[in-house]
Amino acid sequence: MIKISLLLSTLFFLQQLTAQTTTLKGSIKDTSENSNLSNAVITLTRKSDSTLYGFKRTDKAGAFEFTRVPFGKYVLGISYPAFADLVEDVELKEAEQSLGNLALTRKSQLLKEVIVRTGAAIRIKGDTTEFTADSFVVKEGATVEDLMKKLPGFQVNSKGEITTQGKRVEKVLVDGEEFFGDDPTMATQNLAAKIVDKVQVFDTKTEQQNLTGVSTGNEGKTVNIKLKENGKRGAFGKAIAGTDFDRIIDTKVLYNRFVGKKKVALYGTASDINTGSLNWEEREKLGIENDVDYDEISGYYYSFGSSDDFSNWSLRGLPHAYTGGGLFSNKWDADKQSVNTSYRYNRLNTENEQSSLTQSTFPFLTNTARFTQSTGSNEQHALSGKYEWKIDSLASLKFSTSFTYKNTGFIGNTLGDYDYSDPSGNKNSYTSNQARQNNLEHLQNENSLVYKQLFKKKNRQLITTLRYGVIEDNQLSFLRAETNYFTNGNLDSLQSLDQMKDFDGESKTMGGKVTFSEPITKKWNLILEYALNRNKATSYRNSFNKDNFGKYGIRDVAFSNNFDMTALSHSSNAVAKFIDKKWRMAFGSGLSSVGFNLLNLDSNKRNHYRFVNFTPTANVNYSIKQQTGVSFNYRGTTRQPNIDQLQPIRNNNDPLYEVIGNPDLKVAFNHNMGLSFNRYKVLSGASMYVSFNYNFTEDAITNYNIIDRSGKRTSRPVNVDGNRNWSMWSYWSKGRGEKTVNVGFQLQTSGGVNNSFVNTELNKTNYVRSEISPSLQYSFPDKYSFELRPDLGYNVSRTNSISRELTNNYFTYGGYAQGTVHLPGKLELSTNINFDLQQKIEGFGRQSNIIFWNADLARK
């Protein structure tokens, strides 16, 4: 009997050693009233097999206690009538554990704050900020652009141009796809806000940048509009028309139809107030997607038609614009194959008057006045397409292509006056009259083929990209210029010019890039990259003077230049990337060699140039807690001189300005650093974003300017140290929903130092610009709404080397206001105003004030 008792005692003792128990305590409170909740149901479930261990109810003090609970992992569940359920994982491994006060939130509070959604109004997921559209109240019939004006950190100006988090939105996607190429306004101004589910914002990156986790730090923003499922069926359209019943019209028609996976869209516009906005930074994109990395040899061939003439960002003058086009997209074969094609037509005529007054205090007091009248005509046909094939679950192939034909015409006349007094008291001056006329035909074809291969091993990935592009330019222009030089009012000399200029050029670029990612551990990856690019270009630039028969038959050798160029670049990159729940980091460096061979066909002289570029980089992102994070990035990049800086092609387009090359230029090295902080609080709707960016450049390439007593300026590129700039952008907002005052505050400031030379003297300019912009919004459903967003800025500019007393400080005032009132009979009266006012600056005769006011009465 004693042996049996000892055996049982031993077994009981061993059981206590192998199955230790604990006591779990806690209490439940109401977050809104800070009161205890009695009789709340508490459940404790084993996490390993989801079996119920037990349940309790809280006492009068809201407390609960589980005793003799075996060590292990459990799921604690709490429920109480009219409150949202709370579920938490707990791990019991101590003799006694207390969870403290656990807070429950009333469902009514959640409904009021979150407006019946499956997630928060704002979610921060890595580099992406996501807004739930239904969380932000907009008027009936509102567009995506109206919705964006409500999103924290977004600004939309009168042209429809969008900025967010201190950066320009370069691209707007719809469900991850292009919507009429890459023009943001086609989606934001035409899609209805009510069919939008989510709005996502992230840095514009290539597939390679997403894979490596490394960015340049200077990317713009991309917005992805995710539609609700019921917004992807059927047809919808929009037609608007406006006029001042005199000479201004603004009309737009858009039609979309969804049939299964197919999408068909047509549009047309006619406007005297904007360009029609069909292209966005087209020179930087390939096909219909902006997925091409920076090309080390781009820029060596100068294309006269490479600028985006149809972007509102670069609009100058009064426009007369006509646009039209169509889009077709489809997916089939269980979404394994897809196609997206679009055609765009642009015609833009502009009328422009521009005047400038420039005063220089060194080396002597000079005054220069210029007045230009010009008309321009731009016409474009653009066809783009993309085909994507998901070969299997691990491999995909994507082909993109684009064809662009552009015809540009320009006629302009510039009048100029220049005067100065030299130390001896003589008054010198000139008057000039320059007339220009040119016509350009530009043809461009860009193609890319991207193969993406995944592997069974997680995070192992291969991306291969092949590129081929062709550019052809043909330009014919005429320049007539006459300059009269005076001393003390008497004509000294006369200089006249009458030339025809015939420019033809061609560029062919071929290249490829391979990026491979290999997981080292579950959290570390190694990414290796190699790229090869070759550019073959020819340029024939010839100027002709008139012969005895009045024809342009005499070639001007001084201002003619014909050359062949071949550029070749090799670049490699190695990056180590780390990802876990809190940290996302990438560190690496790249090395590239760029060389080009320039043959002057006129002199048969050949020049060789080679540059070695070093590009260290680092990106660090840390998630402090859910919806709160901080990030840091650094990138070092080289800036090699271009051909025009090393050996410029002489031109006399402006007889009073000449550029001279410098073959001894060094490669500049730029350091870019950025730091940002992002936080969002779900229940209060308070969001905050702060970013800081700093740049400084070693051996920066700047200009060495010589101004002679006739007023002619000669410029030569040189290297200089000390150039730097910085910027800070911050935004805070709180509140959202109906019958709620929404407030916000934006502060941005930037500054820097620029160094150049004027007549052998270092000219250092320090500048700072600061701007504050509070905002106030309020919406009462079906009655009225208003928004007020004033801004105040201050500019400081000081040249402290040549003329220390020279300052240029002034205030700017501006902002935006809009209001809507609902009237009987389903009528709606709306008005908005944009104003930009500037303090009068000493030395200038008038202020530069611009005000836009719009109003409309509609029945819906």
C-alpha cells in the first residue's frame, strides 16, 4: 500500500511539473464613457485545436479571472451587447498573468466614425497609403477629382493637376490598368466617385525597383483607383458643355461600356481653357506604362519634339484644343491573357504674349526688356498597346509598344531693348527685332518585352527586359534678326541675319536588363542586376544664307554641324533586402561605365568620352505600430556632362547669347537623402505626414557667364562645389464624415544655395520659400457644403557675393474656396475660386495677380 501511495504521489508530482498552470485576470471597460462593463462574456479557446477551454462573465466591477489554466497559447474573446467584439491572442507562460484594462468600443461609435466599412478609412501598408472612398463624403454626382479634394494630403488645382505628400501625381490607374494612356485627368474628371471602392497612393516605381526595394528618392506618385464590383458592369458616360457666349468654349464627351472582361471607351473634347490633357510626361514613358528604368545613355540624342506640348503643366498662352480617342481592353483564357490598346488624337493651337524686364547690377547697371508675341500649332497621333500572357502560375510575358507622330509649328516675333551706363558716363544701348518660324515632324516608336519568372522557392525571381526604340526628327526653320547698337543715342553699328535652318536627326536605341532575386534566409534576399544599352544617332544641322538669287543656297559653315554618335553603357547593381513585420530595408550599390564615340562629319574629327558612375543606395522603413511608420532613403548618383556641354553645336538662334563647350568637365556626384513619418488614427480620423529631403552635389555643373558691354552673353559650363537644396513638407488633418467639421493644416518650406559665375566673380544665391495652408470643410447632406483653403507664402532670395545688398523678398497670398447649395426642384448652385496674389516687388512696375472664378447651376 505504501508503494502504491508513493507511486501515485510521484505521478501527481510529475504531472504538475509537465503541466504547469496559471491564473489569467483582466477587466473590461467602455472606451467612450470610461465605465466598467459587467456580465460581459469572456471565452478562452486553445489556439492549437480551437477547442473551448472555458468561459466566464465579468463581475460588477467588470473583472474576470480564469484559474488553473495550463501554460500555452490561447485566443481570448470578449462580447457585450451594443459593443464591437474584441479578439486577442494571449500566451500564458507565467504563474499569474494580468491583461489589465481591456477597452471595448460601441458599435454606434464605430458606425459614426467609420461609416459602415470593412476596414479603416485610411490604411498604411508598406509604401502604399489606401483610402476607403465611402469614408469621405462628396456631393451627389461627384467625380473622382472631387473625391481627391477630400482626401488628406491631396491638392487638386484648377487645371486638374494633382499633388499628394508633397509630390506630383504622374499617373492614375484604374484597377491597376492604364485608362487612356497615362493622362491622370481622364480618370479623375470623368469617373464617378460613387463607383470607387479604394484610392491607393504609392511611389511611381518600375518592376525592378519594386523587386530590389530601392528607389531614387525623386519619384513622383501613382494613384490607383479600385472600382466597386457593381461599378464594372454596364455602361456610363458623361457630357459637359460650357461657354462665355463670346469666344470661350469647354466641352467634353466620354462613354464607357463594360461587357464581362471587355472595356470599351470613347471620348472627345474641345476647349479654350486647357489643352485637353491627353499625355503626361510622354517622353519618359515606354508604351503605355511608365516601367522603364533610367537609361544611362538617354539624353545624348537631342530630339526637337521630345517635350510634352499637350500637358497643362507646361501650357503657355491661350489654348484652342481638340482631342479625341478610344480605348479597348479585354481579358480571356481565365485571365491568363490580356490586351490594352488606345488611340489618341491631339490638336492644340496657342496664342501667347510674354514680356520680361531684367535688371543686372554687375559688372555695371543694365536694363533689358523683351516682348514676345507668338502662335503655335501642335498636332499628334498616338497609338499604344500592351499584351500580357501569364504562361503559367510562375511565368509571364508582357509586350508593350507605342507609335507617336507629332507635327509642331511656331511663328514668333521678339522685340528687345538693352541699355547701360559705363564708368566713363557713356550711355550704350541696343534694340533688336527677331522673327522666327519653324515646323517640326517627329516620329517615335518604343517597344519593350518583359519576361518574369517565379520559382518554387519563395522570393526567387527573374525579370528580363528588352528594349528597342527609334526617333526621327525633321525640322525646317527660318530666322530673321536685326540688332542696332547705339552710343549716347547715335547709331554705331547694325547687325542683320537672315537664315534657313534644316535639321534632320535619327536615333536608334537597343538595350536589355536582367534582374535576379535569390533568398538567402526567410528575411534576407540578394538582388543582382545587369543592363546593357546601345544608342546609335545621327544629326545633320545646317544653316543657309541667301545667295544672289534670293534663295537659301549658301551653307554657313560656322553654324552647321553634322555628326554620328555611338553610345554604349554597361551597368550592374547588387542589393541586399531585408523584410520582417517591423522592418523593410535595402542596401546596395551600382557601378556603370558609359562611353560614347562622336564623329564630326564636317571635319572628320573623332572624340571619345568615357565616364564611370558609382551609385550607392539605402532604403529603411520601420513600422512603429499599426498605421504608423518612418522611412529613410539615401541615393548617390553621378551626373556626367552631355554632348552640348562638352562640345556644343554652335547655333545663332539668339545672336545675343552663345554657349561654349568645356571638354575638361568632371563628372558631378549628387547625394540625395529623404526622411518621412506617416501616422493615422482610425477612430479620430487624424492623419499626419511629414517628409524632409536634402540634396548636395560635388563638382556640380554650372554656368560661367560673360556679359560684354554690347549686352551679349557668353556661357560656358564649369564645375563648382557648394550647390545644395532642401525641402520639408508636412500635413495634418482631423475629422471626416457628414455634419462634421474637417480641419487640416499644411506646411511646406524649401531652400538652397546656387553658385554660378558672372564676369569671373562667384555669384552665390541663397533662397528660401515657406508656405502655410490651413483648410476647413463641412458638409450637411442634401443642403449645403463648403471648403476653404487659404495659403500664405514668403519668399527670400539673396545674392550675397556680387552684390551683398541685393535681396528679393516678398509675400504670396492665395488659396481655394468652394461651396454648394441645394435648392428646391433638384437644383444645385455651386461656385469655386482660385486666387494667386503676390506682393509688389521693388523694381517691377506691377504685381502678378491671377484669379479664377467659376460658378454653375445644375439640375440633377
